[in-house]
Amino acid sequence: MKTLLSFLLIGILSFNSTTFSKKLSDAALELTKDKVTYDPSYVSIKYPNGDVPKDKGVCTDVIIRAYRKLGVDLQKEVHEDMKKNFSLYPKKWGLKKTDTNIDHRRVPNLEVFFERKGEKLTVTKNASDYKTGDIVTWMIGDKLPHIGIVTHKKSTDGKRNLIVHNVGGGQVLEDCLFSYTIVGHFRYEK
């Protein structure tokens, strides 16, 4: 009986995990319907649940908006973790304290947060390792950090999951998993 109960519990947990991943993929795909101009400007936004104007954004805003559609406020979650663990986050911007307007909109901060609060996965060159709902970070040209969400949609050859991201052309769905140097691979489910 105990073995059967364990098996059922594992099955339920796997189902919930798959459901969250698919919902995150669907939320990211829904974002591609919105016309968004790439705009990295610093903007003062409300806290919590703040967002830049709906028609503007960068790569991190894709992640923030997709999770928000599932009731997860990364602005609040990143801020609370940074406030308690500020020394663990990058100091590239010379800040001495948290900033709820921008901290969650920086790829290096999201990488730290996802590693701390989610699961850091192995970076590989095997497309099948990148599952629906995973978060991938890249370094473009060795200097520009970038982030996107792996969806359940497949490339035309069926070998890779497509990515929703914004690298300058708005929130788009593309076959770009290996277009840039992958530096991070994460899973964060609530």
C-alpha cells in the first residue's frame, strides 16, 4: 500500500509540474500577440505587480509577464530575496540597495534568483535537454545578457523547442535556442 501511495504521489507531482510548464509556455506564447517595442529605458513602476507600459519592454519583461499571467510576481519575489540576500546578487550597477523598479528586469539578477529559488539545470548542446517551461539565458556577442522561455512548440525539423524572447524585434517565437551562447538553464515553478 505504501508503495502504491508513493507512486500516486509522484504521478500527481509530475502532472502538476507538467501543467505549470505548459501553462508558462502558453502564457509566453500569448505574449507574442502583443506589439512590443524594445525599450530598455529605466522606468519608475508601482510595487508590487508593477510593469513597464504594455507596448514596451526587453527580454526580461517577457519572463516577468509570462509568470505574472500565472500569478507569480517576479518583481516582488526578486525584491524580497535581494533584500534578504543582497550580497549574493551581482554588483554590476554600483547599487548599494535594492531598486523595485529595475532589479527584476536584469538578466544577471534573474539568473541568481532562479538558481536560488528554482532549479539550475545543466547547459548542454543537446536540444532535448531544454524542456517546455525552462528558462534559458545567453550571452550575445560576449557582452549582452539575454533570456527567454522554452515553449512546447517545435522547430520545422521537429528537433528543437521554440523560444519566446525579445532581442529587439518584440516578443516573438523563434527557433533560436542555439543562436547565441547559452550560459544558463533554469526551471522555476510555483
